[in-house]
Amino acid sequence: MLKISYLGHASFKIEDENKSVVFDPYQDGMVPNLTFPKNVEADFVFCSHNHADHNARDKVRLLANGQQLEYSEILVPHDKEKGAKRGMNFVRIVYLGEYKIVHLGDIGDISDYRLLSSIKNADIVFCPINGFFTISADEARQLYDTYNIQVMIPMHYEMKELGVDYPDDGQIDKFMKLFPNNKKVNDSSFEFTRDDYDYNAIIFNKFIQ
């Protein structure tokens, strides 16, 4: 079992019985109407790139418990011009217990399918869908179909009802149409098990504040 907590924007905390990982904490004020939650702690923290809405390691207290973590990373462009516009971005592939977890950061180009081959058969992929700063909902579906992904979790999308994150022309609505077999989580945390393969996407409607 994994506990997945949404921290807002592209930031998540994932825990199993032994370890915890935080992805892409953000600096206060760098995402419209979002402040990173207080008192977040984890065994490991990963930042996909150095933009302030993804690179706030100081917001997470690291636990000094000597844990080891199996992971790999892929350097990909943040844009469709090989990084010329927004630089480069690390995709992280993390193994927690029996689960293969992928956090795509602010990936902006998926045209090189060979580059992304190691995300194949992932249990969970955290995927940005902004469509301007990152890939879109349509491209998220392409990844899902190409790499035999079990469950997609969208991130970096505007939550209009809460008035947070960057405008994106309703990408989350497009995502839900592309992934009609989705599970909506009306909380900021969710306990994920193999039974959740009944869904092809999990969508958070709240985040930890």
C-alpha cells in the first residue's frame, strides 16, 4: 500500500511502510494563490528542475534515518525546442516496495519515445497537463497508451473552483474526457493499492494546506 498526498501544483508526498518521498516542493508565491504546506517531512526530496515552482528543498525537513532508495532519472526538455526556451528537466523513476513510480516534472516534449522507454510499465505516473509550460492532457494520453502505464495522476493544472495554479484552458476537463475511467479523490491524501488498477487515472480535488 502507498499513501499519496497532494501538496499542490506538481508536488506530492508518497509513502510506504518504510520510506517517504516528496517531489517538486515549491516556493511560496511562485504558483498563483498557493503556499507550500508547513511541517512537511520526508526521507527523500526530488526537484525536477531549478524553477522556483519546483525547487524548494528548504520547505521539506529531511529525516536522518539512513534509508536507501532505488531510483533512476532521465534528462528531458522542458519545451519543444530541446530546452532552448525553458531549460531541461529531470524525470524521476522511483521504486517503493513493489511499486514503480514516475514523476515527470515539467516535461515539455515527448517526441523522443526512445528517451522515455524506461517509464514503461509504471504503476503510477505523475504527469503535468498545463499544455503551455508542459505537455498537455492529449500528450498525457499518448504516454499512457505508448508505455503501458497502469494509473496516471495529473498535476500542474488549474483548479478553478479553488482559484489556484496557472490558467490552462481547462486541461483537467480535457484529461477527464480522455480518461473516463477515472477516480476522483475528494481529499488531499489517498491510499493506493493494486485494487486501484480498476481506474486508469486518479484525480485529486484537494491538496494539503
